[in-house]
Amino acid sequence: MRTDQNYDVIVVGGGHAGCEAASAAARLGCSVLLVTQNPSALARMSCNPAIGGLAKGHLVREMDALGGLMGRVTDRSAIQSRMLNRSKGPAVWSPRAQCDRRRYTEVMTAMIAATPGLEMAAGEAVRLILDGDRAAGIVTRAGEEYRGRRVILAGGTFWNGLIHIGEWSRPAGRIHEEPAVGLSDHLAALGLRRLRLKTGTPPRLDGRTIDFSRTDRQDSDPEPVWFSHPPPEERLPQVPCWLTSTNACTHEILRGGLDRSPLYTGRIQGIGPRYCPSIEDKIVRFTDKERHQLFLEPEGLDTDEYYINGFATSLPEDVQIAALRTVPGLEQVVVNRPGYAVEYDMFPADQLRPSLECRALEHLYLAGQVNGTSGYEEAAAQGFMAGVNAARSLHGRDPVVLGRNQAYIGVLMDDLITKVPEEPYRMFTSRAEFRLLLRQDNARQRLLDVAREIALQPDAEIQAVEASLQRQAQIRQVLERERVRVEDQCLPLAKYLRRPEVSLQGEAAYNLVSAELQTLVRWDPEAAFQAELEIKYDGYLTRQEANVEALRRLEALKLPESFDYARLKALSAEARQVLQQRKPATLGQASRIPGVRASDVTIIMVHLRRG
């Protein structure tokens, strides 16, 4: 540790957001201090030991394309990998990996430790050091002062964290880990708006007491599904997950415990995630469902512990055990640790600029669950962008702000700042209006220009993507040129590939094409797949590109923070109020704020053009 205790960037919180932020800023040439209560728990998986899944896998691939850590750490700790949604269109395919929980933290810790310019300190930040309206450092509970030119706060679920199991509760950020008390109150005292959210986690089960013969086995995909490029040379041993489900008896026991559920007795005040409800919430909200699917997921290669996905709960421990023992395969199960709910503080992201810098307190950035998201991937993406933008601010460069047409990361950030969800926000493919353009398979290619701008990727990776794009164009030319004989017809290959059941990856089509094209497909299957998709979805892609161009025109119209919306009397009263509060950066962003009408957008556009 340096003795002067002055840094370019201070990051508070060692979770997924904090690790990405600290790493990105340090690799961009900043001196960085990562302050965390428990340095041995970096990027600890508080809930399920998995990365990716629907839309979340897109976020991880995008971070990897830009130089983030999560994809690399995942591939080095994955014990099962699958591509989800293969039965649907490629736009919604999503990679997912089951990870070894302990190994994930070990790999992340090693990467953080090996980063030049990045130091770590154990401690709990309780307040900011301020220089007027600017953040200038932090003070810890032990009274240590660390000065930083930029400060990134990534406190996760620890800010005034309170966990609940039935009628029992205690302050904690995670089970057996103390909360962070003081910093949230300090920010609120400085005038930042604060809300209370809630999330939950399932029980952990002793796998030696599970009868897997009564469950359905789910294996990895035969071929590895990687998040990072280039991927590791080898993957860890792959293990199965197991599927089972609740039944009427389970539901009866759960209903019998509702009178002791903190969720239904009013003890939990925080707003929970709509799309990841607890098991007790499921049986109340979905009374027509006779069963709810459960996934038994291994916690690692060196443990017998299992995570039961789909059974998040804060019911009393005796109710949890009784209900679990009605589930096929769990009749004799031993619960190592009960499920619990955790309430925590968050600060709505409409108080931030698109760079994640706080509008009221310059040089202060917030990232992760403190901005209202749920999930490791959403947190990591914010942390990465906060680290990049804090570093660029120090270097006198404009922030990188991804658009909705560029990346799921852009959709995430835009939704947080314009739509201001007041419940834990989870990414879905349905949130992206340009999802056919934002596929998981083309993240490296579509974000190449941004990766060059950020400059975290090595030259070799940039050159590899450039070469892949050249091969993709070459394959597209061959596909447009060649003809094949099918069903006594001589068809252009491109027309044949537009049939939904036909693919270059399939043996029948592959055997019809020329030796030249076969060689190109073998050389770069990824480029061939993307060229094929361009042909299959040509009409849809053309329409989406037209919509993207309309969005670009709105995004090109910048709105200064000093813009006085109250002076535009032609605006609706609601629009004046929300625009004055939110201070959108562009007209495009303004158009997506609830309460702003199309007529309001036109009025602002006319005003801007008049100068």
C-alpha cells in the first residue's frame, strides 16, 4: 500500500460491479484503490452460481468484446455450459454457464491481484470527502482517509442490508456478512433520493441426501459454449444439473406458512423483483399452476452442496424444510443453509448522467445494484462502464455512452436513466427493440469500433475481429454468387438459405456447396454463421437499420444540462416537470422518458433548430 493514500480512482465495493470498475480504470492507466469489507470475497456469487442466460449472456459477451473480465472469469470456472433458446431464432439465443462458486472468486482475485496500478484495502466506507460539490475521496469506519480524483460506489445489497428468515431478521449484506452502514445515509443527507428494494435466495442443499434418480438430468452442450475470446485452451470437468418440480402438497405447506412470512406480514418493506419471485409469491400469484419447475445446480467440483433454483424464499426454516421434502428427489434432503430475503438501499439512476456520474456530485459514480438492477451481469456491465468513464474523465476524454442500437449494455443504461424502474431491474431480450442486430454471436464485430475507442483490447484481438469481418464479407459474396441444385431446381444459394430449415451448419446444405465455400466455413464457422444470418433476415435487418437511423437522428440532438424546460410553455405540464428533473442528455433520451409525448419531442426539436 502506498503511504500517500492519494489515488486517481477509488472504488468502494468488491462485488461484480466493483471488480470490473477497478480493473478497467487501472488498465486504462489510473492508480486505483479498491476498498472492500472482505478482500477474500471478491465477486462472490451471492445467489445462484451461474453467469449468463436470457439476455444476460449478451451482456457478458459485450463486456468481453470491450475488454471486461466477467467472460474470462466465467470460462475459467464453468462446470456446465449451454446455449439457451436454440429452438427459437438466433436473436434470442443466450449462452449460460454454471460455475464453481469458489473457483470464480479465486480466478477474479488472481486477475485483480495481477493488475498493475490496482491496490486493495480492507475497510468500510462511511462517508465521502467532498471538495464543494465534488467527491474527493472516502473516509472508512476506522477513520482512514483515502483521497481520490474520482470515486465509484458499488455497494451491492450491503447498504443498510437487512436479512429475513421467517420471524427472524438481522442486519447483514449477505448471510454471515455485516452490512455497510453509514454511506447510504450520508448520500441521502446530501440530497440524493433513496429507495428500498428486496431480493432473495433459495436454500442450499446437501447433495448426498438428494435422490437424483427421481429427477431429470440436464447436461452441458456437447461443444463448449464460451463467453470470452480467445477462450481458454481447456475447460473444467462438466457436471449435470437436475430438474424436478413442486406439487400440490408442496404448495399446501407453503400456504400454511404465509402467516409467518415476512413478505406477507409486512415486515419486508422493500420492493422485490417482479420477474424472479419467491416460491411463496409464486403460489399466491399463480394459483392456477399445479407445479413450479426447480433446478438443482451444483455449487462446485469440490463440494456436495446444491443450489435449488426456483425456490427463493424467506419463509421460516421449518416450513422450508417441510416443503422441500415433498419435492421428488428431496424426500430425505438436508438443508445446509435456509433461504432468506435481503432488503437494501438503492438510489434511482435518473440522478446520474449516462456516464453513471452523479449529476449533483461531480466525480462520483454509482454502479450495480445500488442503481436498482438485479443480477451479476447487469451489475458488472455498469461497473465496467463506470470504470471506463471515470478513467476517460481523468484523461480529459468524452465518456463512452453506448446506444440502444449498439448493445444490450446501452439498453440497460438507457432504461435505468430514462425509465427509472422502482423495482429490481432485470435484462430481457424483449427490452431491446433492435435485438436482431444485437445478437450474442456478433458482439465482437458490432462493438469493434467502440473497443478501439476504449482501448482495453490487445492489438491481436482487434486484428482478429477485423480479419473475421473480412471473411464474413467474403463468405457473403460467395453465398450470393453460388447456385445449388435442389429438388430438380437450380437455385441461388442465398435464396435456398432463406428457408428456415436450411443452414450451412447442416450436413445436407454443406454437401451441396462448392469446395471453396466449404473451406471458408471450416476456417471461420462464426463468420459463416453471421453471413448466413444476414441473408436469412435481410428484410428484417433492413427495416431495423431504418429504425436505427431514425434513432440516431434524435440522439444526435444534444440537450445541455442548463436547458430550461420551464420556459417552453408549449410543452405539456408533465413533460416540463419530468424533463426538468431528469435532464436528458439527448432528444432521443428525452423521447423515452415516461410522460414525454411525441408532440413534446417535436416542440423541443423546433426550439433547438431555431437556436
